[in-house]
Amino acid sequence: MTGDGEAEVVLRLEGITKRFGPVTANDGVGFTLRRGEVVALLGENGAGKTTLMNILFGQYTPDAGTIEVMGQRLPEGSPGAALRAGVGMVHQHFTLAGNLTVLDNIALGTRPLWSPGSGRRAARARIADLARDYGLAVDPDALVGPLTVGERQRVEILKALYRDARILILDEPTAVLTPQETEDLFATMRHAVADGLSVIFISHKLHEVAAISDRVVVLRHGRVVAEAATADTSREEMARLMVGTEIPAPTVRPQAPGDAVAELREVDTPRTGLAPGLRSATMAIRRGQIVGIAGVSGNGQAALADLLGGLVAPIAGRFALKGDVPADWSPRAAVNAGVARIPEDRHRTGTVADMDLTENAMLELYARPPMSRGGWLNRGAAAAFARRIIDGYDVRCPGPDTRIRLLSGGNMQKLILGRVLETTPDLIVANQPVRGLDIGALTYVHEQLLAARDRGAGVLLISEDLDEIVALSDVIHVISRGRLSPPFERGTMTPAELGGWMAGQGFDHAA
């Protein structure tokens, strides 16, 4: 990082405006990025960050404004031009081919398909040099599919560096990393920045913004509302600038848990493709208790959520709900037993994009009165239910007839949350409930989960964000390769100790 205000300007955005119909996503946005600088781009969901980066990377064409890279005007709407100008992007959801090797993923698109073997040897040598220079250890011959999340991220960064990126956009780069992997990433960033790389860092984790960035640029409603040196700005001030008001952290009050609403004893579930099933998993979720599941993505979290949601049944061990072993376990049986789900992917499994808010609100309730009577849907009752959620959970939308795909991620999540909580469930399976949400929406979701817990619901919180797990959970389990750690009571484990378990350490020695 550099504090030299006279360093060369490598990127200049001026007057960037982008409209989607009546919605203005970016409104005259402009800022600069200097050589060897890390600028954090902050803002609520829907503030315009993603649109702006898609314009910079050539995936969208602006309605107005200009972009200069190294003093040269960047052609609009051309990812190829952006790459040639030295702009690289590591997306939050990786864009790697799992059935190809590391080498093939990195070199893909950089040389003709009919190039001789010497081209492949040269690519291997260059990847080895970059990996050594930037501390990004990878096996170029390994298939990407089985790699850990941290290893795949290294491949994504190497892919950008291989293309001579001088400006690197990192979109939520630590969302699925362990604390140790995050430190490794930051060490790589510091090395690259010292070597002249410039970085745009997008994150909702303000402590990480404070740790890695030189300057913050804050967007609100598509406009730049603040720029400041990170050293002169507190995390509280960053949050206030993002949402326009103070955001107090939710209070977690201790309380005695009640009876178990779900119990697993030595439970196994089947694998799903490359994803592991549960292996001899033992745990209990009690009324008035949040049980947190910490772990790196792809270590059995989906199997646990699917089991509790009725999508899979155990193939070994004992699974009981409110003391009884279900005879016929299915999604319908789970809903009827008072299990409610906040799915991991709100787009693919949480909502139906082309249905409106009313239809999405009643997705798991359509067979119950008053949503239906005598086999006929009661549209009036469903619309009233949707309006209650919209009003009670601050879902910002034109109305219940709005197609849900038109909502921001935060408002979509609020509708799902309302759909879950308005049924007063006994067990809530919250799988990545705040992934990709801004500080305001995140705090709101946390407050609602705590309120449900205080009313006596049992809550299973699955998250790859260790800070979230530590802040909310009464009891924490770590999941690794389908195995669950012993339960850790609130405050008995440090994030570093939990991170060790997330990396697989401790399981072989656990009682």
C-alpha cells in the first residue's frame, strides 16, 4: 500500500451514469485509483457497486460518462478491451471450470487452441513464477473441482495476474474464507500492491476494509456520497455513511434453552455429487437457542440443511424432531412439523424469479388455510399475507404484484425472512441468511433471528462468516468433511481456534 498522494493515477471514472428503465443504478459516479493503492468501494445492496464494476469490466455500457485506464480512454462494453488494458476481476462466485486443471483454467483464452506443447510449457513456467512471487501456492496439474475455496481463489487471482492485470477488482473476496485464508489473501494483496498493483476491494466486512484499504469510496442510491482516507475513518462512520444513519449492533441476551426441537445421533447422509454427506454427526438444537455451524463452503453444510428441511433422510444413526423419529421424512412433513427454511441461494431455491411477491410469500403455505380452501387458492388471503410481510419487514417494492426478480438481494431476503417468521416455526434453518447483504439489511436479519430465538424457536445458523457465527450463536459446532465438532459454548473459543477446526485440525483428537 502507498500513502503517496502523487502516485500515478491508473484509473479515472467520470460521470458514470447507468439506467435500467426508470431505475438509475449509477448517477454521475466518479473516482480515481492510483498505482499501488487499495480503494474499498462501500455501499448498501442496490447502491450501484456491482453495476459500476460491470461497466468498468465492459459487461455493461454506460448511458453517460467516461473511463480512462493508464490515461487512455477505455472502449465501452468490451470485456476484451478491459482485459487488454490491464483490468482483472475476481468475482464473488468463482468462474472456474471444475473439470479442467489449474493450468488450463489460468491459460484458457490466452493462446490458440492449436498452439504447440511449447506454449503449454511456457504457461506452466509463468504460472510457477507468479505463484512463487506472490505466495500463491497451487499445483498446476490439479483438477479445480476438488480444490478448497481458498485454493480456488488463488487460481482466480493467478488467472488475473497471468493476464498482466494492473488493476484488480476483488468482489467480496473473503466471503467464504477461514480467518487463516483471509490473512493469506491479505498477505498476497500487500505483496502485489507493493509491486505496483492497484486494487478495488468490495466488501461488507468493515474490519477487513479497515485492515487492507488506503481509501474508501461510499456509494448510496447510485451516487458517491463520501470519499476518505481509511486511517481517518472509523468502522462506525463507514457504516453510517453507507446507510445514512447510525446502526446499533443487535443485543444478544443470555437465556436458558428449552427442550430439544431436533437431535442427531451418529447420523450419516448420502453424498450428493462431489459434496460430502454427514458422517457420524451428533448435535442438538433446543428451543430458545441459536446453534451456529461454522465451516468452509462445501464441507457438509448443505447435507445438514437438507436433512432438517426434509430433502434427504439419514442412512444411519438417529434423527428425531421434538422427541419423535419421523416415519416418512419429506419437505411437506418438515413444513407440517414446524420447520422453516431460509435457503442458501435465495435466487435458485428461495424464490421463483418470475412469480410475484404474493406467490413467493405463499410458496410453502399454499396447501394450508386460509391460503387455500377446498383445493382452491385464496388469492385475497395470500395478498394480505404478502402485504403483512412487506409492511412488517420493510420490503421495499412497488407492491405485492411485483415480480420478485426486480427486488434487490436485501429486499428479497426480507421477504423470505417474513415468510419464515410469520408462521411462528419451532425450528428455523437459516443457511447463509445474510450472504451478500449490506450492514443495514444484515443487522435487520440478525435482529429478527434473535427475536425468533427469544420467542422460543430453535435456530440453526449456517454461515461461512465466522464473525456472524461468533456474534449470534449460543452454541457453535464446526463442520469439516461432513463431520461435526463437539459443541462449543459462547465465548469459549477464539476465532483463531475455530478457524483451526474449520481447516480440519482437532477432529482426529476430539473425544
